[in-house]
Amino acid sequence: MGGIREAVAADAAAIGEVAGAALVLDAAEAPRLVVRLSDPPPDRRWTALVTGDLDAVLFASMSTRDGSVGHIDLLAVDPAAQGRGRGRALVAAAEEWLRAQGAAEARFAGNPPCYAWPGIDVRSTAAACLAESRGYERYNVAWNMTADLSADLSTEADVLRLADRGVTVRAAGPGDRAAVLDFVREQWNENWAWEAEQASGCHYASRGGEILGFAAWGARPAWFGPMGTAPAARGLGVGRVLLRRCLAEQRDAGQASAQISWVGPLGFYSRAVGAHAERVFWLYRRDLR
């Protein structure tokens, strides 16, 4: 294994290969997850730890909302090196790093707005066993919904209906992305604004120069979200159109399905695009004091 050290820029390709080999539930986007976690918001304190043989990697970060909380964001061990204590050693090293940053609690849970998963996928038995063997306890559950992108994602009739009410829907290009980000900050928070800024695609609805809602995809590679509609515009059907516009772009980008991340309203996504709950995640935490 060699000693554990902080990753350097020259390790990027090897880290991507390890992630691609180890993260079998997300193999297609695993290298992009590494890239995403390596470029978080500028105020985030984070580290990437690797084994000396570059056969395992762990990303950890501090919460910007609660300075006493640290996160283990990603852990990947090359299949050929599994069962030799690499993961356990990296988690122990990450906990020490988090303590040094002032963390009183460590979590196997997503650290918005730049995260890989909400928590540990319930199918990742080895990861869950590792967490529990180190004293982590489950404290919450999160889930994704899956949208089949071969389904009907048309919006023409809805767009005409909205136009009759003075509402226009368009993609957020370079000239209007800033206004969309200001809307997201005002209505929700800076985390969602960062995701909308990083997104591969973003659409918004407006009326009389006032933005009513937005939807984005690709801030977390290949996943949909976030999206939201201003309270004054709810009930118009804006969200359905924005969702379908984004999912159609994901289909055009070559995806057969899309993950709708960290879902709250199951009913909306089920009705709008026939999405179904599928991936479930356990969120874990332990006291570091």
C-alpha cells in the first residue's frame, strides 16, 4: 500500500482510472465525478487522499454551513486491491484530517452543492459495512428517482398554453445565466446557484421580465437538478415544462435515463415524466471527539 498522502495534480489520471474501476454503480461517470469533486466552490476546504500505490482514493471536505461537520465524499479502491485494508486506512486518515480542520462529526453523506451521492447506496454493502465497523450510525435516508428518457418529453402544447398567459420558456444562455443565478439565490440559496452555474444545461421561465422558475442538469455529472418555481407561479405548469426540456437535452447528449437527485416531491416527478423511485442511500455519521 505504501504511505497515505495528499493527491497532487499528476495523480489525476490514475485517480480517474481507480474510480472508474471501483465505482461499478456509477462507472460511466466516475472519472467525471473525480473532476467535479476536484473543482468545488472556492470557499470549500477539501482534500483528496491516495495510497502510495495509487490503488485507492478518498475525497473529504468540510461543510460550509456547519463548521463542526466534515464529509467523506468519495471512497474508491481498485478491485484488485480490495480486502487489504486500503479503504479502512483512508477513512482513518480522512478522520484525522477532518479533526485537524475542526470537525466534531464525520459523515458519509453528500456535501452540497458539490457531491457525488447523497450517501452510501444501499447496494454498496462493503462501503456500508466499513462505515458501521468504524462506528458510523445511520441517521437518515435519501433517494433518487429514475426517468426513462425514451418516454414522451414533448412540451409544445404546454409552451403554447403558457404563452397565452404571457409566460416564455427558454434555455439560459451566456447573456441571461447571471439573471437566473440571481433569481435562484434570492428564492433559494447559494448552493443551488452554484449548481445552476456549473450545470451543463439550464432552462428558465419568465413573464414580463420576471423569472418564474428554473431547472438545471449536469452539475453532478449525468444527474438532473436542481429545479424550482417561485411561489407566485406555482400551479401554472412551469415546472413540468422546465423538467421535460432538461431531460430532453440529456437524451440528446446520449443518455438513456436520468437520475433525479435527492428527491423531495415524488408525486410531481412521477406525474410529469413517469419517473420512479429507485436508488436509495443511507446517510451515516459518527462523533470525532
